[in-house]
Amino acid sequence: MGLYLLDYGAGNVQSLANSLTKLGYEFTWVAQPEDFHKATSLIFPGVGAFETAIAHLESRGLFQPLKEYIQSGKPYFGICIGMQVLFESSTEATRKGLGIVPCPIESFDASDKAVPHIGWNSADLITPSDDTEGVQPSSYYYFVHSYRAKYDADTYPDAMTWVHATTQYGQETFISSVRKGNVFGTQFHPEKSGKAGLALIDAWLRKPEAAHTHAPPAPLRNLIPKPTHSLTKRIIACMDVRANDQGDLVVTKGDQYDVREKIVTANSAGAVRNLGKPVALAAKYFEAGADELCLLNITSFRHSPLQDQPMLAVVRAAAECVFVPLTIGGGIKDTVDPDGTKRSALEVAGAYFRAGADKVSIGSEAVYTVERLRASGWQKGDGTSAIETIAHTYGRQAVVVSIDPKRVYVDPKTYEGPYQDELVYGKEDGPENERGKAWWYQCTVSGGREVRDVSVVELAKGVDILGAGEILVNLIDRDGTGLGFDLDLVNLVKRTVKIPVVASSGAGSAQHFVDVFRDTPVEAALAAGIFHREEVKISAVKQALRENSINVRD
């Protein structure tokens, strides 16, 4: 079998390559237009923006050869952007798609849900049968996208004959898989869908190539949305990574960012707390059922992100054994190498995507950018910030903003400052030290070491305008305390934005995850130390959520 992979030049395609290697398949990258003639099977994976994908294909002379390959009748498997380019157009772009499926790609309706659609959802087959190309209705698959092809049998009857599976998000039913003739495509990412996704890829590759060339058209149906979608709540395991005093990268955790042991010697203020090796822990959490993993370089980059080869090596190694989404944070910003070479945040993000990351997390740089945005009257950004440049190239779903606020207590009777509308008031039945008090949340930079005159509401509003796809909400006051997530803070951010939000800081028990998902509309919750120290296991968290009728992935 002449299996080829198409890399259009942007987005994380290394994840699929790692999946194929894991499954024992050999493949060749498409390097030039002539390679399409050599291929007997072709997979086109990728995360990114429709406009960028088409532009790269055209600039490299691959657009027309790709279309001719598909029209030749040879097996084609498109993943995410590799499926979307099959359609005629996208409201995300000015360039046209391949036009093979006569239907447009359009943005989700954000009136009843968070957009982007990020997380694990089901795929419902249009025609259940034994020949499903590996799609299993009982499984959850990982989605990360802001645009979709709506299932609409009345408006696009010809296009609906291509539909293999649909997925519901909010009250919208969209096309999550296409299949007809020699073409198969998925909006979800099987390479990031754990064991279910690996099984799907393996099923497609195990079939004889001739069996991929005559899939029948789908019947037309008028689908009625279900009462609710099947999107699960996500449990994320986070690993703070830094070099210890010997120069080795270790996973650590601290109390309000103090990562050194309290034991003091004559020559040391205490060693860096070592809770394990990052790759080994990443593999452990994948096997334990974590829905996503996050690696944060908490000491950032001493010289240049692109010269920090140990961290890049960690990402590559982790991506080879982890088949769920992987977020990388720390130092995703414009920098200058020691020799004076300027490096853009986009360039840094690209290096991590090529190493195997799926999303990048931006922290302090987001605060500085929102300060400039506020000064301009909350107009659109100037297009040069890390958030904007990365989102434009890879899609907003690739950009996470990590917020590190702290409480600022004020007198609830006399405060007349600018954040009156954002004040949170201590409850009479709440913790004793909060009763009768009021506070707002002030953002910080540099790992919480410096405060800025920006509120959490301003920051959330600003990064949404700039194009972030997700917000990670930490709280310095709760970090390492085990007191539970700050539900007031989480609800405050969720009321401010329409993009997905991840709750962080303070988890000390499985019940805390139940509380945050029951009492806030947050999409995901993250923990670190309690998982590293095995005080709470991921399996215990998910069991507690199931017992409380909160939908999670097995």
C-alpha cells in the first residue's frame, strides 16, 4: 500500500503520524505535486483555518493535484480541515474549497452554547450497519472547531447524500463524517480521540484499498435535534515543568507558585520539588483516562523558545505516547535570540505544533495585549499580538489564554472604584473569613509575581475580542489550597464570554469537580498536584461525576 500523508504547511499533523507509527503503519509525506500519482491511499489531517489551508495548498501547487487525486477514485481520508476543504466554501474564508461536497462550511450559532466546539462528543451514523469505517456510536470523539457544515436536507439535498455521521451541539445538528465513493472524512480528530480514535484509524487502514472506492450515497433524512447534546465534561491533568538545580526537566508543584521544598540547608534554600518526569506522567495520565493534558513551562525560556530543545523534546516524546489533546504553555511570545534574531510568537507556536502540541497557552502576554486593547477603546486589535497571529493561522481553537488573577478585598459599603459591577460578595453561609467582605479579581503576570491594573472581566472580554478560543481560569488565592474551585470566579468569567472555559486552582477532592460542573456551566476542570501525589485519581473523579449524572468519557 502506498500510503501518503498530506501536510498543507500549518497545524499539527505530527499527531496523526504518531498514531500511524503506534499502529505499525508506514507512510510517506507528500512533498511535491507528483507524489499524488504515487499514492494509492491518501490521508489529509490538520488543524487550522480554512483560508490558510487553501492558501497553502495553492501556493505549493497542491490544490489541483489534490482535487484530481480525489476524482481519480483512489481512497481518501480527510480529518478536520482535511474534511472541510472538500466543501465548496467557508464563511471563514474568501477562497473556495474543492467543491466536491456541494455545501458551505459556516460558523456555529453561539446563542445557546460556547464556540469553538471543544471536547468529546458522539457521532451518530446516518445508516447504522456493519460497514461504518470504524465510527462507533457508543464512542466519544474529540472535536475542536468553530465552523461546521450544518445537516440540512431541505436546503442541500445533494450534499446530504455524502453524510456518514452527524453530531449535535446545542440545538444544531452538523455533519461530523462524510463518506461516498472513495471519500471518507471526519470533523473530529481520531488521532486525538484516545483508543476509540486509534481503532477507527486502524479499521480504515486494515480494509483493502479496493473496499474504499464504492461507498454508497446516504439516504436523505430530516433529523430532529435531541433534547440535549452528548458533549462530555473534560478532566484535564496539568504538569508544571521546570528545570531542577541539576538542569533536568521535572514536573513540580508549589503553594502559590513556590516550587521549592521547605527544607533549607546551609547551601540551598530547598530543592525544586520533583513529582516525576513529564513524559512518564503524561503517559500515565493518558492511560488513566485524562481527557486532555497540559504541559506548562513555568520558568518560561531563559534564552529563546526555539533554542529550548529539552522542552521541545519533551513535547515530541509526549506526543508519541499520548493520543488526547496536548496543550503547551510558557514563553509563547515574541522574543529575541541571544544573537539578536527576532522570533515571533507565531513562529514559536508553529515549532510546538510541529512537535506534537495541539494548543498553545498564552499568559502574561495576553494581559499586556488587553491593556493596549482597552486603551484603544476596545476596538479590534492591531493584528500583531500573539493571540491574533496564531488564531489567524491555526484557528482560534488553537489558542488558550491562561488567566492568573488574585482577589482584591474592598469595603462593600464605601467602594466606588471602577470594578463595582464585578464585585463578588461573601455569602452569609460561606467560609467565615469571607462573610461580610467584597472583592474583585485583579490579573497578574510573571507567574503571579506582579499585579496589573486589569480585572478578570476585562481580560476575558479582551481575549475573546482578540480571537482566543478558550480561557483557563486560575486563582492565586486558591492554588495548592485544596479548598475547591472558586465558583464565583468561574461563573463571572462564563457570564463574560461565549468561548469555552476551564476551571483551575483549588481542587482537593473528587467532590470539588462535581461542585464546579453542577454549579457552573464550565466546560472543563483542571488539576495538578492532587493527581501527581495520587491524593485523588482521575478514575475517582469520573466515577463521582457519573454518580451525579454528569456526562464524562470513559
